Amino acid sequence: MDNLKKVVGVILAAIALAVAFHALVGEFYGSLLPRPGMVWDILNYFMAGGVLVALVHHFRAKRALDRRETDGGVNSEYLMTNLLFFAAVILSLWFFRNWFDNIMVGDARQGDTIRFIWQVVNPLFVVVMGATACQLWCGAKAEPEAEAEPEREPAVEPAVEPESDPETDPVTDPESDTAKES
């Protein structure tokens, strides 16, 4: 399973690098292509897969952290897990809304607002995919089953005191000579 996570991490890193490269340099070679949006049309399918993988990974990491944390304290792991989860949620909402719009109406009819959102989605995609790829490569565990639970010491049963028999116990027998002395 760790090898599969590393392979997925490498794939996500490669997709993030391709998106970053095309977002930065695509304007220079876009005019040489038969259609300017052709590279984005291909990259969007890979981006969609990456967004889904990141969303599932960060959801599982958040769920595992929420199960593990009971004191309610805020630490760096809590902040990073929640930040990446909500960034993946926002990324998925913006990406899929714009991608479906792009598929349905095409590049020519997209307005300035949609183009602006693409300019926000692309860097956000690179950041979220880069963080997800690093977590997958370094073996960040999102599954609570993979974590070792601390061993608990067996509960010690309290010693049971034998019940005293009033007929033979001198302390509880009022007629005993030793009970009168004490």
C-alpha cells in the first residue's frame, strides 16, 4: 500500500508540475497550437482525477484526526489537516463548476469572471496537489487502522475480602471475650 501511495504521489506531483508549467509558459507557445485551449482540454481530465484523489485523501486524514483528537486543542497538525481539507473542497467546487461550464459552452463564450476563477484555480491546484503529493510520498497515514494503538495494561481486579462469619469472628461476635477486650 505504501508503494501505491508513493506512485500516486509522483503522479500528482507530475500533474501539478505540468499545470504550473503550462499556466506560466503556455501563453508563449499557445499560438503555435491548432487550438489555444487544446492543452487545457487534455490537462483538465488529469486535473479532475487529481482533485478527486486529493479530496478523498484529505477527507480521510481529517476524519482520522477528528477521531484521534479528543482534547480539542489546536496544534500544527490540526491546522494543516483542516487547511488542506477545506482547500481541497474549495478547489473541487471551483474546478468542477468551471470545467463543466467549459465542456458545455466552450472557451469562446466564457466571461471574464470564469477566466478569473481559472486564474485562481490553477495556482490553488498546484499548491494542493504539491502538498498531497508530499504527504503521499512521505507516507502520511490517513487511515486510523494503520496507527498503532498504545498497549493498555490489564485492569487489576480489587482483592475481595472474605466475608466474616459472625459466629466464629471474635470482633463481630458480641458474646466473645476478645470482642469485649477490644
